Amino acid sequence: MTEPERARSRRWSTVVWGAIPVALLTAALSLDHIPGTDISLAVPYAAQGPGPMFDTLGEVGGEPVVAIDGAETDDTSGVLNMTTVSVRTNMTLPQAIGRWLGSGDTLVPINQVFPKDLSEDEIKEYNQQAFVSSEASATVAAMRYLGRPTVVVVHDVVEGSAASGVLEAGDEILSIAGRDVTKPGEVQETVRSHAPGDGVGLTVRRGGEEHELSVTLGADEQDDARPLLGILMSSAPADGVSVTYNLNDVGGPSAGMIFALAVIDKLSPGELTGGRVIAGTGTIDESGEVGPIGGIDHKIAGARDKGVELFLAPEGNCNDARRVDSGEMVVAAVATLDDAVKAMDDFAAGREVATCPAK
């Protein structure tokens, strides 16, 4: 064998032997678990991207997304979408890189999405509680905007809590510790003004009759100085109107503002959307204050790609919203429910809409 032939042979051997670890590594990275074991090879990251949108003026599964009974509703038109963020976990390294490069998803440490000290069931319960609280706040905010009275309703009682065996789902709380209440936040404020072990009296309406009850407050497992009653609350109009939100598989509080706008549109004359395609996101409290949320960049991008004309974004998210290419879609900055209604009115009328101020 000549020297050039020996050199070519050495180079080929290097290529062949060097390719073996690469091939083995590629095969390993495509596996979810080490064969024959329960050891996971999933990376500790989650991929976040645009999720599905739900028209709150439309239906889901044959039911209105926002159902109102006991009052005459006005016809609506257009689209009022709540937006979501999709989250993918349990990915191998190639899958995570593929999401990042191929779809534009954002990779974040999984602990930012799912706290490591909470189980999957605990996270699901937390998100459901946040969603129920968001629904209650949306109802109260909408009723206050419309000038309608509200009553606090027990949505559910936490098993083993202070309220367990005393309060029941469907109870209307009229007063607590001698304070008349009409909003869930007032119940929370009153409970927090006490200490674990304190006894508090409640007046509730159950089956059309008023009852005087007493509860000894419990303590939060994470903070034994924090008092807990142990109920999930919602709100209902006090004039016999009921509002039901039929999106049980969606969690978190970020739909609050859009839910409130849907209720206002259905219970007020005229068409709030002006027949346009509108989307948005943002938490809301009982007073109508709109709060920032996570994943605003994905929500704006998803709405843009689905042909949304106006996007209602919390003012507190302006720094992130400014960095997203919104295309022809107008992104309004709103701090209150009044701001959101005004933005929709201005857009429908062809007037200039308040957007995030330039830096």
C-alpha cells in the first residue's frame, strides 16, 4: 500500500470510528426513556407557543361559551376571542430543538411553568381555582359596569376545610362577621382580617331561606398564620340573572377581561364588537382593573395569524407587546374594563385607538 493510500485509509477509519458516537448519541436523544428502565430522558424545559382561541360570543360543544339566564340578552355579532398559550413538556432534546427552530416556540425552564414543589394534580387544582376566581371577578366587573347588583355564591367547598360540613355549594353568602357582602373579594378581605382559630358568623341563603351559621377558620398549609375558610366562590347577579362559563378545560385567570366584555355585550344594547374580529387577554378584578399575564407575545402572534383585527392587551404587558410584529392588527393598551370598551367603540367607529406608548 502506498503512502497516499495509507493516508486515505487512516482518514476513512477516523470518519467511520468518529461517526459511531454521533450515531449512538442521535439514537439516544430520540428516546423518551433509557431502554429497560423508568429513567426519563426528557429535557427540563417546556415549549410555549400560540394556543387555540375561543369565541366568547359563540358556542363550544353545543353550549354558549358565556350563557346568561334570567334576563333578556341582546343580539351580538363579530367575534370576541379569548386567547391561550400552548405548553408542551416531556420532550427529548431533538423535540425541544425542533419546536424552537421549526415553530418559533419559546423554551423556558419547566419550573417556571410547573412549580417543582407541586404535583400535577395540585397544579390542575390551582389552575381550576384561578379560573373559577377569574369567572367570579368577570361577572362582578361586568355587573358593576352595567350597574347591576351581585351576590356571592359558594361554588364549591374544599373537603376537610373549615367550611366543610357547614357551607354547601350553591349557598349565597349575605354577610360574614357582621359585614354585608356582595362580592367574593369582600368575603376574602373579612376572612384575612381574622386569625386561624377565630370563629366567624355567616348569614347565608339556602333554598330560598336565610340561615345563621358559624365557622372556625382554618390555617393555610403553606402559611399557618394565614386564615382559610375553604371555599371557592363565584358571583351571581342579585336580580335573578345567572352567568355560566362553559370552558371547563381551560385554566388560569387570563380570560377574565374577555369574559367580562362578553357579558357586557350580551346584556347591553348594541353590538360591542361592531361586527369586527377582536381578541384579547388579561386578568380582571372586581373593580374592573385589568392585569398583565404571561405569554403575551404568543397570544398576539397567534391572533395576528388568525386574522384578528383588534387585540386588547393589558397595559402592564406593553414592554413585551411592543416587541411583537402585529402586522395589520391593531394592539390596544388597556388598564381597565372601561378602557377595553372604549377601545372597541373607537375601533368600530374608525377612530384612533390608544396603543402602547413608544419608549
